[in-house]
Amino acid sequence: MKNILVSVVGVMLSLLAFSQNFPFPMNESGYKYPYGIVPTNVSNDKIQQKFKAWESAMYEESGDLARIKYDPGNDDKTVSEGIAYGMLIYVYMANETNTQCQDHFDKLYSYYKRWSDNKGLMNWKITGFSSIASDGSGGATDADLDVGLALCLAAKQWESSSKYVYANEAETILKNIYNYETWSTNGYRFFKPGDSWNDNGNPCYFTQASVGVFAQAQEDLGFTTTKDWQKVYEDGHVYLEKSQRLGVWPNWTNWNSTYDPQKRPWIQAGTKAAFDEVTFGWDACRVPWRVAWDYIWYGNESSKKMLKKTIEMLKAKNWYNNASIGYLAGLDGSDYSSLNIPTDQRYSSGNVAWTGSIACALMIDSEHQSSLDTYNSSINSKTGQAYYAQTLQVLYMLTLSGNAANFFDCDGGSSVIA
């Protein structure tokens, strides 16, 4: 009898340890995005397979810490962006099968905290589990925003763990982001690219869906310190509209969003990096996904208008029903004919880092259903190479499938973002 009681108690504790309020897949529990559409050919089994492959290749532990490994040949490095992506993936993939998710989430967040700077935001590049990389000091805003979002979602998914009260952690991170990674210019409050500089803007750092959740979270979770996230949300759309060029976005801009070839004068002229203001490259490829995420959660008309321009570009370049878009140059041209895939970047044509993001743009309206299904089929059939594309692929698939839910709108809550 004693052994039976011990077993029963053990099972009950196990269930409590791995319980979650919004288990994957949300799309099988009746959840639907408030706006937009999803592909008709969604496969939750494929998402699970991609998730497990990603976890096996990228996740590494050391004691109570865990990291997401960087690209082969440089996999002794970890970037804060990867920690943030991992936390988002785990908060969405948690269920009775993926019982490791909360533990892994906590260990990634412990790594983030272990390597935080004096502003409470993670230094952006770390060598293994040992030290800050020589070029890795200071926070990176996109990573910090995603960590903030993941913590807000975790407060609804799990509420707390043996290590963390997620609402408290979220309040601290959001306060630090607002204080150190936003700034006022010409009456707008924009996101700086990091916590130590604000020379230029980066469109893929304007993660509007996250900002909407921040506004909801500080009310829903009862933060004692609140910030004007509504203004940050509205102003972010101003920046994104101004910085969009020929239907897509450049990697970097000046704060007026005008073309400035001297934007980063320390970069050697003639190099690929020197053309960041006119290339839809490795940074900017994520923007359509980010903008679409905002639309499917909040129905923002500015986001929809921008994505319509993206779709116009796809049609003009014969990519509307052909998932072969990749790295683009020529955003300083006057029309779509200037867009091209540079010879030295042609391996990126059809790369899932681009096609997965572009697919999300097609979620705005049912008239794009066939094209969306074509893109989704292509994404499901590929395996993203190395850290970046493989990690983004899992996040794109979660978004496309209807599984990237706003937990604050799933239990009777309502959006405070208009």
C-alpha cells in the first residue's frame, strides 16, 4: 500500500509540474486568430517533428543554465536573440508530450539573467557558458523584446515555477526595455537597436505584437510600474511605414527612414554591410512575419496596409505563387524592377528565413489562400540550415498554423490595443 501511495503522489506531482493552460496545438482546441487566415494544409505533426529536430541540434545545458548554439564552426557562441527565440518556442510547444518545455524555458532564462549587463538586459553575444564575447557587450533590443514577450506568455501559460514568478520577471524586463531601449525623437518614441546606442533604426526590432501584449500584461498581471506602451505601439507603425521600401524593408535605416549611404560610416565602403539601407537581408527578412503577427492578433490597419504592399511586390516579381524569394538588393530603386538577388547571395533564394516570413504576409485575407497554401507547403518540406533559418522555421510554422496564440485573449481577456 505504501508503494502504491508513493506512486500515486509521484504521478500527481508530475502532472502538476508539467501542467500548462494553453497546450500545443492550440489550433486543435478551437483557438483561432481574431484576424486573417491560416493555411488549409497545416500539419501539427510536422511542427512537432521540426521542433524536436531543432531542439536536438540547438539546445545545450550546463547545470541550471541552457543556451541555443550558434552556427556550425561558430557554435561555441550564443546570441541573446537565440535565447529569446528558444523561450518563445518552449512557451508555445508545452504539452503532455513535451514535458521538458518549462524546465528548458527556465534554464534559457537563467542563462539570459546570468549574462545580463548593468541595465538588466543580456549582453548580446556569449562564448559558451564562460564569458562575454569580445564583440558581444550590450543588449540587443529584438532579443529583449522577445524575452519580454515570452515571460508575459509564460505568466499565462504556467504562472510560476520553482525558480520564477513570471509576472514579476516580465515587469522587470519591460521596465528595463522601456527605460534603456526606447527613446524620444521628433515627438515619437522609437526602439533603439540596443541599450547602449541609438544611432540607427532597425525595422525588424519593431515587434508590434509584443508591444500590444506588454500593454495588456501590465494591466492583466497587475504591474506596479506601468509604461506608455500604447504610444510605443502607435509610433512603431509610423516608423515601419516610413521605412518600408518597394514592399519590403531594409536591414537598417536612419531615424528619418531616408536613404543615407553614410549611415554607418565605420563600415568599409563597397562591402555588403555598406548596403544595409537598400537590402532586404538577413535582419530584415523577419519583418513581414513580425508585421503579420501584429495583424492577426490586433487587426491593425497600418500593418495590413504594409503587407498589401509586400504582396504587390510578390506579384510584380512573380513570387506570389512561387516560394523562391530570398535576399534582395536595390531597395533604393524607383520601382520593383530594381529588386534582385545578388550573385553572391543566390543560395538564399527560397531560403526559409525569407519564404516563411513572406508566407505570413499572405495571412491577411482569404483572397490569398491558394498562395498561402503554396508557401506553407514549401516551408513544411524544407529544413532550415544552421541556427538562424532552422530556429525561425519553427517560429514561422507556429505562427502560420494558428498556434502562436495571444494567451491574454484566450481566457476571456480583451485587447487594450486598438
